[in-house]
Amino acid sequence: MPADQHLLPIIAGVVFFFLLVSIRRRREAIRHRLRRAILVEATYFAVFYILVQIGRTPLEGLLAGIAAALILNQRMPGRSRHIPASVRRRKIAEYELRTGKKFNPTQA
């Protein structure tokens, strides 16, 4: 076997490993996007199905479903990483009570 054929599975394994690591770090963002995509697709299919069942043409159902999905996508709130100050203070107080140390944000 040529050396290139032995190297290909190793390269594929390394790429796959780094892909899994990056997905693990970004799992919250992936979950948010997946949930959003599922809701938009479900809205599209529901509108399409309902309009076709009540006697509209498939083209009308398709266009109305796309319009409803686009409107829903625009109206859905974005992902926020903001932590309210009250929650932050409470967690810092719990940490200080549990460990007996003063919270240092530069070491967190």
C-alpha cells in the first residue's frame, strides 16, 4: 500500500476528533440553532398541510408555509448569554459560603 493510503485514516481521525471537540464546546449554540430550525420547519409543514387539506393548491400552501416560516424566524428571540446581576451575586455568595474564600473574577 502507498504511504498516502495509511495517512488518510489518520488525518480523517484527527479532523473528526477536532470536530467533536468544537461541537462539545459549542453545544449550547448548536442546541439553540437546532431547536430554532425544528420550530421553523414544523411551522412550514403545518401551514402547508392545513392549506392543502382545506382545498388550496399545493403552490399556495408552499408559498404560505414559506412566508409563515420566515415570519416566525424573524420573530423568534436571539440567543442571549446575559446573566442577570441578581443571579450572579447569588452564585458568588454561594461560592464564598461553600469555599470560605473571597471570589476573584480574574481566576474564575
